[in-house]
Amino acid sequence: MTLLVTVFAAVVCTILWYKNAPESEMKLGVLCLMYWGASLMWFVDAIFEYAELKEEYFTPAPADMLNDLFLGLSVVALGLIIWLIVLIVKDPKGVVKSALLKKSN
């Protein structure tokens, strides 16, 4: 379930990045790389788990699926938080800088 959630997030983010590719003002490339990296990590994890469990891999317990869903959503949320921090630090549109200068005057 974690793999499924992160792949969906990576695909949606990649579509948004590709749609806005020439400008890259919102630093969506950073978010895409984080989600694709997480997807690759969960894919490798799924391969090793399948090698260990064989056919039992395809019949997970509902509690395990729910835990994996929460973990996948947590990874997506953490990726969004990191992306927002990068966006605020880089400040591509100058919004934070103008708000700070306006406040100090």
C-alpha cells in the first residue's frame, strides 16, 4: 500500500511538473524526485518482502494494509512539508522577502 500511495503521488507530481516545466518556479522537480525516490525505496522493499513471503505477500491482513496506508500517507505528507520548506527558503517568487521587508518598514 505504501508503494501504491507514493507512486500515485509521484505520477500526479510529475504530471504537474511536466505541465509547468519551462518555468519551474514552484520547485516541483524537488517534490517529484522525493516521491520517485520513495517509490523506488518501497519497490525494493516489496521485492525483498515477496522473496521472503512468496504467495503470502498477496494476502495481507487488513490491519497491515491500514498501517501501510497510514505510512504511505505520512511519507507523502512529509514530502510536502520538506517541499514547502525548500520553497520558503528558495522563495522563487519573492513573497517571503517582500513580506519581511514590508513588516520591517
